[in-house]
Amino acid sequence: MAAVLALGAVFAGVASIAAQDSKSVAPAESNERLNATVQEMWAHADPEWKKRLQQDETQLLCSRFRNEPPEDVAASIRARELATIVYPKDGNYLGDWKEGEKIAQSGRGGQFSDAPDAARGGNCYACHEMAKTEMSFGSLGPSLAEYGKNHNFTAEATKETFAKLYNSQASFACSNMPRFGVHGFLSEQQIKDVLAYLFDPKSPVNK
């Protein structure tokens, strides 16, 4: 996740440079410059990492519209990304909230310094308040304190939240949140565990 965020920061930072040129450079040309700069920055990365530098259709559109696509484009993004979601075949969306708490608090895994088989975390606290007992947390995303309680612990809300965790772009076009499931960064079981952390009445999130 940290690595994904790092790449996101790189794109965001270079996009900011491109945005400064937006008055004199056409959007398509700005995007070409963005991609060329990013490729140059990671020229010595191994092939597996270089694959991550290739923007997919959604990322290209979000870059083109600077994360504020017109509604028809946003709707097409949501529809395309919604089709990528694989819901649990067993119909069970909730795992172990205690394991989910560990995943939410961990920003390890997927970094250059991590072993390839290192357990990956969601690093949720980097952007969200989760449990009210936490002393520090990020504020890029909304507070998720009392999340399950605020959604009445319903099965419908649980399924919708699974979709957001699996592929945030299916809910919010050009969201800053990683697509944890579609890229296989978190497993189905890990997503279930994080869901349990959000929805289990016994979880600190709902205290």
C-alpha cells in the first residue's frame, strides 16, 4: 500500500507540474509529458515495478480531467470499474475484526524493502479516523468512526462497502483510494477482515 501511495504521490506531484502548464499545453500533451517523466524517474526499476507505471484507461481519464471528470465520463468509469468487482462466492462478507484492525493499522508490504511474500496492510489510518480511541490518524479521507453503527449494520451497506474496498473507482470516479481488490493488493479474506473491523458491533470502530 505504501508503495502504491508512493507511486500515487509521484503521479500527483508530476500532475501538479503539468497542471501549472495547463494554460499553455493541451491535456493530451501534458499527459504524455507526465508519463515520460514518471518513466524516466523509475528507469532502473525491475520489470514488475515498471508494469505499475502504465496507466489504465481509468487513470488516463482521471489524469486528463485532473480528477474532475464530467459526469458522463465519471459514469463510464464507475460502470467499467464496477464490472471488475468479484464478490465472495460464499456470500459471507465479514471476517475477523481483530485481524482487520491489524490490516488497517499496517502500512507494510509491497515496498522495495519488503520481502515479496510479506503480509500487506491497508494503511487505513493514513487517511481515515477509524476507532475514536486512536490518538493520531490521517484526514485525507472521511472519519470512519462508528461506521457500522452509522450504517445500521445492514447487509446491504456491508456489500456496498466491500465494493468500495475492492475497487473504490466503482463508487467514486477518480477516487484517491487504492483499488485494493482489483489489483490483488489485499486478498478477499483481508478485505472481509477489514469489513468486520468496520461493521462488527464488538469492534473498537463502533464503540
